[in-house]
Amino acid sequence: MYRLLLLIPLLIFCACKKYENLEVTTPGAEYAVPIGFAELDWQDVIDNISDSTVIRIDDQGIVHLNYKGTVQKFEGSDIAEFVNQFNAPLIFLDTLVALPFSTPPGIDLDYAILSNGGARFGYQSNFNEPVNVKITLLNIETANGEPYSFTNNHPAGVVDFLSDSIFFDNHILRPTNDSIFVHYEYIRANSMDKVTPDFIGAVIFDFETSYMEGFLGQETFNVDRDTIDIDFFEETLTGDIFIEDPKVNVVITNSFGFPIRSSGSVFNFFEEDGSVLELESSALDLIDVDYPSLNEVGVKKVTEFPFDNDNSNLSDLILSRPIALEYEFIANANPDLDTSIRGFLLDTSVFEIQVAVDLPLKGWAKDFAADDTLSYDIDPVSEVESAELKIIVENELPLNIAVQGYFLNDQNNQVDSIFREPQLILYNDGISSGEPHVETIFLPLSEEKLNTIYTTKKMLVTAKFDTSGDTNNVVEMLATQKVNIKIGLKFKLKE
């Protein structure tokens, strides 16, 4: 908003044109020279505000300045591996073997859909006829729900035999008592007699899952620390400004299918001098994240949690004009350790968190000042009896504006001022009626000041803004509001 306010006095002077060799030869004649006209609307504000600021207009037409942090993202594939990788070869000591299957402590896996993984079996025996070897993995199911099985043919007279690799992608894993049960049968091809090999073993490798279901334990996701720059307060300003209803919105998008509770471990605002202002809110530890149920696999749930005047000290912090917000979050899976809640996790599941500062331009300003140095170039006119500036302002902004101008020499030292004291040139009662408030100011110019304009060609313009001086007088800045400024120089020649 201060950038918008600063532009108003600037337009008065930036619109000046250079008039060279102006011929005014009739004594006693009066001349009015148009200096400039400007219309300021919100497109002008957007063009002059930093790229990090997002302009949002709500359904009531109120302008919001939004500053967003980086989207922090976790994917299902980033979470701890849930399945045992069986790094060592496995030896079968019986026809039915329980292969140990382990998950991290606290996880109770009901089933998983495998996206990768396989096995290779080796046999050692010496029979004088071929042997058919049937392997059945009782806890790995095919798409039709049957246990995965296959048969190898061990040729006669071959002592050592190694099977081809088999793969389990798109199969379902249902471990039983932390085990995968494997059954084998060694049957002579001709006599159909069951025999026992000298050795049978296996290597199971590269288990990966695309889906898991069960109680998936307690996991902590550490969201990287991030900083949001708040450009609205970036420049050095005087006075006070109060935004009635600021918000810091935490937006979480989640497709992990289990309870998650998020909390802010760091939530600090920084003033321009480096002072740290801590957000105080009991809600920092109580953001329960919405999550999809077992019949909503693949659905993304959005949780929006605002920190505002009702649950924090945010308004007091914004009154201090912070220039940055630093934050860090942690997210805890299954925080209440309720094992009756059976959840799920896809390898494509996402947990995304973003923080945004929302500043609606609704509040009050008191002695809110800004300044800028302007250059202009007007050629002298001889034999001037009187001169004055005529300034017409048509304003829809609900603000008081008091201005002063200081003429500067080449060393930027003040030579003179326009007014004895800063002068209120514009008043609006804060009611957005749609009808502009029109103010006309005639500013007589002495010969000395007219010559000062000719010789200095540079002016430091200062402006102070407030909402009638009453901090209870809250006004709104609407997207439709604009300012029209017409400026002219009127002078009369000597007779």
C-alpha cells in the first residue's frame, strides 16, 4: 500500500513537461499551461510492486498482498523402506520354510503391492532321471489371488542347477507372523516319486512396493526451514500502519492415508534491524492434517490452517513492520499411536506444505511517510505579474494526504519549501461510495519561488498518510479505487 501512496505525490511532478521558447507577448494576458494528467489504478500498483508479491482480490473487492514460501514436498518413495531386502542367501532345511520378513519397529503390515523384486533358486542333486521342482510362495499372490508358484525341470545327471530369475512386480505380498512361507516339492518326472535334494536355496532381491496397507508406524518428516520476504515493509518508513486482519496461512496437501499432526518448531518474524519477533500461538502444535481413508486411495486432501488475531499475536507482530518470516515445521505420522487405524501409502503419495502471508489492505495508517526526489525542467517566462499552481485531485482512496516539497540544489541541499508546514491537500472520509472526493488547490507562487523552480530543477517530495488520525477508523482499499490528478501552471503577464 505504501507504494501506491507514494505514487500519488510523484505523479503530480513526474507529469511535468518542458515548454521551450514559449511566446507570451500580450501584456496583461493570463495563460494556463497544462502540465500533466494521470490516472492511477491497481494495474499501476502491480507494475511497481516486487515480483514476490501476489495481488489477490477477494469477493468483496478488497485487495490482498500475498507472500508465499517454497512448497516443501515429501513423496511416498522418500519414506523409510518397509520391506526386508533378504541380503543373505536362504537355505531350505524342510519342504516348508518360513523366511523371516521384517519391517521397522512399530509397523504392522497387512499387505503390500510389489512394484519390483524377484528371486532365484539353486538346487544340488544327482538323479538318473529328470526331476520337476515346484516352488510355491504362499504369501505372494498373483492378480487372481492364488499363491505364486512355478516349476523348474532339473535335468538328469546335472548336479548343480540354477533357475532363471522370477519377478514379483504387480503381485501382492501378505506376510504371516513376520514371515514369508515357501513350500517346495521335488518329484521324479517318470515315477512321480517325491525325493529330497542334497541342497536347495534361494536369493530374494530388490523388494519395492507401490502400495502398502496396515498400521505404518510413527514417522517424523522434517520440513526444511524456509524464509518469506515481506516486501511491503522492506523500505525504511516512519509512522505506524495497522492491518486489521492479517493471516499466515499454512496449506497442506496430503495423499498419505494415515493421521499426521504437524507443528511449527520455528516461527519467527524479523524486523529490519534484525530483531526477532516470535509468533505465539497454542495452535502451533495442533494442526491435524486431513487424510484420505482406505476407500479414497489416490485422493489429495487439503488442510488450510490460518494463524490470525483469534489464535495468535500476529497483529502485534505485523504492526512492527516485519520484513521476513522464517519458519520450520515437523510432521508426525500416527501421533496418537492408534493401531486400530489401518492406513495406506502409495509410492506416489505426496505430503506438501506451504506457508503464505496474507495482508488485506484494510486497517489504519498514522504518519505513514514516504519520500522521493524528483527532477523537472521548466523554461523561464519573463515579465510575469503573478503565477500559481492549480492542482485538481479526484480521489477514491480513503486516505488523508499531507505533502511538502523541498527544492534542492545540485548538492541536494534544501533551498526552500513549497509550504510553511506540510499541507493537507486531500481528504476522504473512508467510505467507499464509488464517488470520488474532489479537491482543488491553488498555490500562489512568489517571484522568488518561481525563480527557485527555474533554477533548482529538483525537488524532494515528502508525503504523510493517515486515516483521519483515528486508529479506530478502519478503511478498506478496493481494487476499483483510483486517483485522477490534473496539474496546471497559471500565470499573468505584467501590463
